[in-house]
Amino acid sequence: LPTDIPDQITVDISALEVAATLTLAEVDVPQGVVFLDDLEATTIATIVVPTEVEEPEIEEETELVGEDGEPIEAAEGDEEPAADGDDSPGDSDSEG
């Protein structure tokens, strides 16, 4: 009867090693319960080695946005100098 279905079946997997698989055949059947699946083919748990996923670095330039969602232009004094240095005075490459 559906009222005879157990709320849970507890299985101890602490003895399983890496790459081990626990099948339904290895689970103690509670009294009054009949497993309908194939006991050898039904996998209950598989122990796998955890893998570390490397998050990609985000190299994205952001801009200032005002309360209205529109970009804010930097004031003249707030502008950053050019990173490549082409505009700097006294550049020895541009002089003969």
C-alpha cells in the first residue's frame, strides 16, 4: 500500500572509496519493502574526485553611470593619461 512506503532509507557510504559505485543490491531492504528496479543495474551513489573549476578573469572596462542610467563623462582633470605614452612630450622616438 502507498501508506507503507518508508519516508527514508538510510545508507552508510562512509566506507566507499573514490570511483566506487553503490547499487540497489547493496542496500538493506527494510521489512515490508520490495524494490521493483533491477538491483544490480540501479546505481544509488557514485564517489567521484572533486574537480576545481577555474573561473575566467574578467577584463572588462566599466564606465561611470548616473542615477538615470546614462554614462557620465569624466571631467577634464579626471581623465587618465594615455597608457601607451605616445602623447607625452619629449618622446625620444618622435625626435630625429
